[in-house]
Amino acid sequence: MRTLRILLCINLVSFAFGGLAQTVQWANRVVGVSSEKKGEVTGEQYKASQALGRPSKLPQLGETPCAWAPFYADGTADEWIQVGFEKPIRAQQIVIAENVNPGAVIRVIAIDEKGKEHAVYEANGIQARQDPLLHVFLKDSAFVCHQVKVVMNGAALKGINQIDAIGISEDTKPITVSINVSKDTPKDIQKENLGKTVNSPGQEVAPVISPDGRTLYFTRNFNKANVGASDRQDVWYSTLTSASNGNPAGWSEAVNIGAPINNGGDNAISSISADGKTAYLLNVYLPDGSIVYGLSKSIRTKSGWTFPTELKIKNNYNLPDSESDKTVTTELTVSPDEKVMISSVRRKDSKGNRDLYVSFLQADHTWSEPAHMGSVINTADIESAPFLASDNRTLYFTSAGHPGYGNGDIFVSRRLDDTWSNWSEPENLGPTINTPEWDGYFTIPASGDYAYLSSRAGSMGEDDIYRLRLYPAIKPDPVAIISGQVLDAQSKKPVASEVVSGLLGEKKDVAKVDYSPETGEYRMILPTQKMYNLTASKEGYFPATETLDLSKDKRFRDIRKNLYLVKIEPGQKIVMREVLFQQSQFALESGASVELDRVVGMMEQYPSMELMVEGHTDNQGEWEPNMKLAEDRVRVVKEYLTSKGVAESRIQTKAWGPSKPVASNETEEKRKLNRRVEFTILKL
């Protein structure tokens, strides 16, 4: 495996067999065991608990820390494990998965609800099997099987013996097991080598594609142009060029990103922010040019990348990969909204060598202590190279502990709730993406069209970077990139400000970014199929709010939207985009209170401020009823403000009816813009 160097539930699973579904219940608890192979001081390697649940190694054969092994390498004549099941059944068969030296099982005992033992299998001598699955068919299924005891003669077959899983089933046909590949996986996926402008005879790993898909960052090793030395890792990048002068579109010649990101040590990039301005880097950079274990970030300005600053993570530590090796290894991903970090580290509560952990950005800009992401994702082997997609829900990672095709396969899993420890069963991306080698560092732009990854199979030397077109089964949820500038409504000059998006009608922020005129634009990523408020705020200005309707969008969108701030001064007119009304109604629509509360806050900040509230309608219906409707609308708004403590004398009202439209009245969407309320600052 390549790395970047740096200082109980019910297990009911259906398998396909002859076109029919088979149901097997895997053991969910250990009742007793004769001995266990010694793993690391921390973790669950080789323990009896590794025989629980579905197989972790099969259909591949070979030793794994994710299966039970007796203490002695060659075993003894009487090693055993006894397991129980959450839902006892009248079993028709017992299936035992032996991933190393199949054939060592000499006895199988089924135990009923009264604790009575039923000998259901007795080997006639020891003989190695080709089939790793031992199927024991019960002649007498009159009793309910609560537990199963499996006895091995480990001394009879030279080498380690392991049991990967033990299951019971009411099926009469032999249970089979297979790799959990994503549904509808195409058989003709083509991995495209990015070619000589990106790859070299050296090693290119850990690609990080910018959310807009235009810049590809990666780590290069064994290259004479590296800053430190040819055998030190540096960050390089390439940009996607457009077709011109008869030349096809493609990736530009890779460039070393240079100092201060690259120095004499091993340098690597792990994530990039939504706006492409913040790079998250492995290691902590010290003023003397050295590096130590940790994480840093660098900001891109007009003059270049800033010196990387350390990310403070509570109780942050990473144990060496093994007791005999002091090497410390990690990979991580930071969500595009820069609020969530997922890291691959080894800690005291890890199940295996390295597990995936989640940390959250705190109000003081530090990160919370890494929290274990649960046993659905993590195994007793290595989980590494995480990538969290732009939907903030779909996770890609490499694992050696889930059934696969090589010594590290790429999997996809989806977050099921906000605990960040509840995930869908990981799905293998299949044999056309995963190889017999180690595969990893999956990265996807916000558009979700292509994925980029590292692989050695078919490379130009060491590892190369490839891309492939994503197919629907493994795509993340669609998102939209929202970008633009924040401008003074009068001067049209950029205004440094904060831009926040929230779900329409709710007070919870979805994304928040700081806009600086130096950076050129704000940029954020939002899941589609929802409606949002987009608000820019700056001291001395009234917040500018726009409605962003993505509710009907089921594909990626790239939306540019400038926001205009109105300076708080006499004579300024403020349009309330969210203070809207249904046709012919004067009741406030859901979400209006958010913007009206900002007006209340402004009047509290300026105690002598006086406002004119003006009401408008569309042109549907007769003139007089529309004028009355406009009067009712400004009355409702005034009543809302006074209910919040604003003195009635500070608010004047004016009803204009349909006489001052801001949009044509041809469609309902445009008429909706005319059903509005405006505020004019009379006095400050």
C-alpha cells in the first residue's frame, strides 16, 4: 500500500444464488473461545470478535487481521470458538468460512435453546479443501439453533488457521458469498491515464481535484525537480486547458507549487476549499524550514500561497503503524464547506491499524477531538485515503478489511444521519476500478462527472493518476456551485463581507464564507433539490438577501449570483426579497420573519431610525382591491415590527398597489417579485 509519509446488529444478509436470493444470519456475539492470536496492543486484530458478522476476506483467500486465529501459528489439536445469533432459527445449514487452510475444522456442534449440544459434523480425517466454505446440512432441524461451536485441529495443516465468519440459514442450497459491488456497475469502465503532462516515470499519488474541476493537485515523488530531493514528496499541480488553435482540451504540463508549501521535507496536499483558495496540507511547518506531525492550511492570495499555519485539533495524536515500526501515517479530507474533517489515523480506540475518524470545526476555529466513525466503515485492517464528496454525505475510502480484489480497494458509503457514525454498508467499486494492487485517493469535482484516483496497474512507472467517468450508482448527490461578488448597491464596488446560505424558512446555516475583494469572488457548494436564502452581511450595510430555488434541480448547476448591499443612510431603499405574499393574500409567507427580524435588529442598532414601509401587488384583479391588499400588507409588516418592540411612531406606511412593478406580470414567477414590501430609511 502506498501512503503519504509524515512525522451489534442482526447480520441478515441476502446473497444471489442461481438467480434466487439466499438469506444467511451471521453470528453476532462470541460465547467462548480457546485462544486468540496476539495482534497489536490496541485494536481487535485476530480476536474472536473478527469471526462475527459477514465475511471480511472471502471470497479471497489469505491471512487477515479481520478473521479469528488461534494463538499458536500452527495451532493445536483442539482450538474452538463458540458463537451466538440474535434470532435463533430452525437451521437447515451451518456455513463456516475458512479463509486460510480450509479443512482444519474437525467438529461442529449446534446448541439449542436449552443448552443441549447436537453434534452435526464430524470430519473423517484432516484433508485440505479448495472451497473455503464448509457447508454443514442438518439432518434434524426439529430444534432451534441458538449457538454454534466450531472445533479445529490447527496442528494438522501447517500454518495459521483462521475463521472468517459463521452463519446459519434456512436455505437448503449451499450458501455462497461474494464481494458487495455497487449495483448496476458497468463492465466497460475505462480508466484513462492522464498522460505525460501529469504523470512521469516517478510516483504521482493523492490527486485532489478543485471543486470547479479546473485544477488538479497531486503529490509527486522520485523527481529531480522536487524542492527537497528527488526522493522527497512535493506538491505539484496541473490545470485543465480549453481547446484552441487546433489543440484539444487537456491537462497542462504539471508545475511544482514551490515554496512555502514545498520545502526540504515530505509535502502533500489533502483537500482544497470550495473557492479553491485554501489548501489543507499534511504536517506542521516550522519557521526553521522543518516539519513535524500534524496538519496545516495555506491561503492563496494575489501574491501567492501563504506560509502554512497549524490546524489545532483537540487531543490529536496518531500512534505508529505497528509496535515494531515508529512510522506515523495519515491521510485526510476536509469538506468543501470546511466544517468537517475525516482522517485516517491509529488511536487507542481503533479497531485496526488505522481507522477513519471525524472532527468538526469549532467556533474558535479549532477542531474537535477525532471521533471514531463506527464499525460499519472501520475494520481490524487499514482504512485510508478518505474523500468526502461535495454533497457532504457520500464517502469514498480505501480499505484492506472489506472483501475486495486487491490489497486495498476503493469503497463508497453514504451517511445516514447527523451522528457521522451511522453509514450504509460499504460498496466495492468493482474489478474494473479496483485491481490486484492497492488503489485509492478517489477525488471528485462538484459536478460529479469524473473521478480521479491513483493506481499502479498499467502506469508509466510507479503510481500514476487516472480518471474515469462516474456511473450513477456511485455518484454523490447533485450539488450547485454558487459564486459571485458582493457589491455596494450604488457604487457597484466590491465590499468585503460574510455570505451565508440557509434553508428557506429555517434559521440553520448551511454554508458560510468570507468574501474579500482580493479573492475575486465568493464561492459555496449547496445540495440541489432544496430552497435557500443567500445573505451577505457587512457592518454599516443592510444585509442583502436573495432566494435561491434549487428545488427542481436534479443535476449539477454552476450559478453566478452577485449580491448588492445597501448602505444604511437616509434615503436608501431596501427591498425585502423574502417578505413575500401569496396571490390575493396579505398573510406573510414562510421565511418572511427571518428578514423582518433583520429590520428589527437594524432599528435596535439605530434607535433614532425611522422607516417608510411601502407595499406592492401584482396586476391581477381590479385596481381598488389591489390597493386595499397593498394596505393590508404594509399593515401586517408594521404589526410584526411593533410586536418586536419597535415604536409605532418610527414606522410610516404607503400602499402603491400594482402601480410600480419591478418585473413584468406575464408569469407567476415574475408576478411573485411584484408582491413585495420595500423599506425606505427616512431618518437615521
